[in-house]
Amino acid sequence: MSRKFFNKEKGAITLFVLLAMLFFLIVIFSVFIASSNRQQSQTSEIDKIQEEYEQSVDNIDQIYTETIINNLPNLLKIGDYVNYSYDTVSDGYSLLSDYSGYISNQTITQTTNLKWRILNIHEEDGTIDLISETVTNQPIYLDGALGYNNGVYLLNDICKTLYSNHNSNIFARSLNIEDIESQMNDTGKNAKNTYVNSTINLPYGKTKTYGQIDTETENNTYYPNLYAKENTSGINTTITKEDGIGNSENGYTTPTSETYTLADILTVTQTFYYFKNIDVTSCFDNSILYDMIFNTNTPYFIASRFSSCFNLSASFGIFRINNGNYTAAYIFSSGSGNSGSSSNYFGRLRPVVTVNLNQILPCTGITADGTDTSIEHMHQIKGI
């Protein structure tokens, strides 16, 4: 009896051990599964964080730019000073008479230590334009058909050569009329659109035709060759061109030796205007902007062409700014005959550079409006 009981007990004990071991294995397996799931979840979270971090790194410039744009009124203002410096160019810019139309070659030297101010803020593409605080030191002379054909190209190219910073991929150009018109208020736009050339009572944007249909002007139909490529020109027709280049586009990829041509019929559009019989300051909401552009007694070119109509001939030229308004540098006349040239004009430069907002380090807590001209009171540019 005792042996039988013992065997039963032994079997019961064995079964208990087996059940205990099975339970232990189930617990271990459950822990392993939970741990594995937790590890996968953690790995997934880590991957997600890493992906978000990498996206943030990739988009850091965009995030920085958006942050500046969202705080623009408090950070950057038109007229603020920016600590921009340009490459030193010791040998200047060689301007040949073959391209300028002037009677002799010119060497345009670099003006050193120009200060720079915010001219325009473009939220739509995240850039700002900076303009030199003052005009450059040396006058530039342009004359005749060559001066007209090459003028815009040369003004931009001189600025690019003398006032760029190549390491930062910042390239200068000349101020042009679109820079100014983009910031005119309704009063300014109306003054432009209602301008009338009182000499022949011709409104801005209207045309006059010279040539065979008018015997008085039959031989007054010379035009600088570039004009044939421009919008609003009419060569041997009374219909003006609508698919050409604008008056601030270069027209050529390199300076040209082309001069002028005689047309049978020449239709010219009145594109010169100035702020007539009106206070120019009223044409801009920002008085600082007006002061930066117009408040100078030193004439300077802006890289934009124009045409202007008179009774017997038309004139072609480059816009200048002087004494608080636009002025006309008439450098070619349609009535000049074989001489091609009317008179030469001079002007200095106002270089402009465009910088991405993500390149700007705004100065905070202190003013950058020029009341203190130390570098600490200027916005900085990364890498400069």
C-alpha cells in the first residue's frame, strides 16, 4: 500500500513540475513578446524622430526664413543698415569707347567702404534688396547709339564686377526703374500714367510716327538697333511691338558694336516720364525710401532705357535721378542723320544686391536705422 501511494504522489509531483515549467515558459515568452513589441515601438519612434530631425535639418533654411518673415515688422525695415562687404577689385572696370560711345576709353574704379541699406523686402520669394547708401565716386559717360544699345548692360556689368561678393554668391547690379515703381503708391502710379509730354501734348504710353507718311520728318527715322527688339517700338510700321524686351533688360549677352539704322517709318512710344506738378514725396508711403533714392544732388544712372517724342524727331536715352526726380539723359536722336549721336551724358552708379532672408542675421534689441552707425547696429550677413 505504501509503495502505491508513493508512486501516485511521485506522479502528482512530476505533473506539478511540468505544469510549473510550462507556466514559466509561457511567462518568459510573453515577456519576450512584450519586450520585442516595445523595442519595435521604440525603434519606430526613434526612426520617426530621426526622420523629423533630418527633415528639420533639410528645411532649416526654410524654417529660419519663415521665422524671419513672420517677424519682419520687428526685425527688418526699409532703410535699415546691413553689414554687406564686397570683393576688392584693384584694377577697376575697363569701359571701351567702342561700347560706351564716348570719345575715349574709361576706367571705372571701385568706390570703397560703401554702406548698404534695405531697399525692398520680397516676402513672396524670401529675398531682400540692398542699395548702396550713397552714389559711387566716379562718373560714367554714355553717348549715341552705342551708349543706348549697351547702356543697361554696362551699368549692370560694372556693378556686378565691382560690388559683388563671390564667396557668398551675391552679385550686384544697377538700380532700375522697376525697383522704384514697385514701391510707388497710387498717387505715384497715377502721376506716371497721367504724365503728358507738354512739348507735343503726348500722354505717357502713346505713340508718334515719323517718316514717309509725314514729309516733315521723312529723314528723322534713325533708331538705335536695340530699339527694334523692345516692347512699344514700331519699325517700318505704325503698330508697336508687344513681344519684345523690357526697358530694363540687357538686350545683349555681351557688349555690342551695333549702332543705328534708318527706317522708312519709325513709330515711337512716349516712355519717359517724371513726377510733374506734384510733390514727389507724396508718391511713396515710405519717406525713408524716397530719401534713399531721390534725395541726392549728384546725378546717377538707373539701368532703364526710355524714348521720348518731339515734333520733328524722337529721342532715346537712359533714365537718371537728380535733384529729387527722374531726369532724362538723351543720348541718341532719330533726327541725327549719319552722325547718329546727339550729346553725351554722365552719371554715377547706385549698385543693388539681392540677399536671401536666410542669409540675414538680424540684430535684435538694438536699432539698425543708422542713428548708430557702428557695425553692432547693423544686420549681419552669414559668412561675411
